Amino acid sequence: ERGKIVASRFIIQSLLWTGPTYNAYAASADDAPDLEYTIIERRSSDSDPLAGLSPVNASQNGGSGRVSGSLEEAASAFERFGLFKPFEHAIEDDSSFLVFERFQGQAVAHMDQLDEKTARAIGLQLCDLAEQFHRNGWVYNGFEPYGIVVDADSRVRLIGFDRARQLMSPVTDAPIYPSRGYTAPELFADNARFDARADVYAIGAVLQYLLTGESLS
């Protein structure tokens, strides 16, 4: 992939890490070679109800402080909930590329086991982020080690918003793609709805991973 040009002007420099649903690359731009970027590549799928959804230039509803409407309309407002916000989006062949300023930190999936104090601090931040989503009528539905970045000061940021779903909406309206060991089992039940408790389950599973290096699966 090194040297590949995506979104017309970004040059892949190296693979940062790979996750079950995406690859993360370090990149530069041909018109600003001294700046560094992070690019997330996801494979497009005809079966994904949100394939091709772009968070770039999405608008916040009204100004009331609440997030509403479609997922795309809500995307930019989610930035204040701890999500990295991309500034460019491109679809090329069967891949979707999201371009961010360089991520400062590393994915939880690539961290060593943590002591209880550090893990607790990260867990509390995840709970605060989940509460922001729930207060605004959404389930984040994406708490898993490859979707969480922790910086040198143990501050938490989230990658991606495309798994978020409106609170208590039927799972059949926008089926999830599961994260093994982190997706709550009740989401696979007949007539399941996206319940806030699914995020609680996922955060608990992330804490177990931080403390033991093992998932619940």
C-alpha cells in the first residue's frame, strides 16, 4: 500500500494497524508533505445499510444541543462526544477512505495490559461518552478495542460513528455487524432493539480486555 494515492492527493506512507473492519494508515498530502494524516480504509459492502455514509459536512440539527434526525445529519454533532472527525471522505473501487488529522495515541487493541487505576480511568471516560450518546437518543454500539484510541495522557477518543443507532430502534431496521466478544448477545434476539444497556455490556467487555488481555468470547 505504501505510495498509493487515495482521495486524489493523500499518499499512504505506512500501515498503522489493522482491525476487523478497517485498516489505519499514516499518510501525507502531495500539496502539504510536512503534515501527517491518518486514513481509515473500510471495505464497502452491498449488505451494509450504511455503506458509503459520509460524516463530512454533516450538519447538526437546529442548535438545540440535541442530536436528531438521520445518522448522517447527526455525525458532525457526535464530534463533541469524543469522536475523531474526518475532514475528507472518498469512495474508490470497493473501499471507503476517511481522512483525519494524525491520531495521537494508539488503539486499545494494541495496548499492553493495564493496572486497575488506569483501566478504571479509561472506563469512566467510556461511560461518560456513552451517557452523551444515550442522553441524545443514540446507542453508540461500537465500544471495542479497535474502535477506541487512548493518548499519552490516557484521554479517550472514538473512531467511527457508523455503528451508532437511534435508541430503541429495531435492529432489523439497520442490522449491526458484530464485534466478537463485545456486541451484547441480546442484540441478536428476535425483535431486538438498540438498548443503551448494550453499550454498558460492551464497556464492561473492554474493561476486561484492558485488565486481562482477553475478550468475553
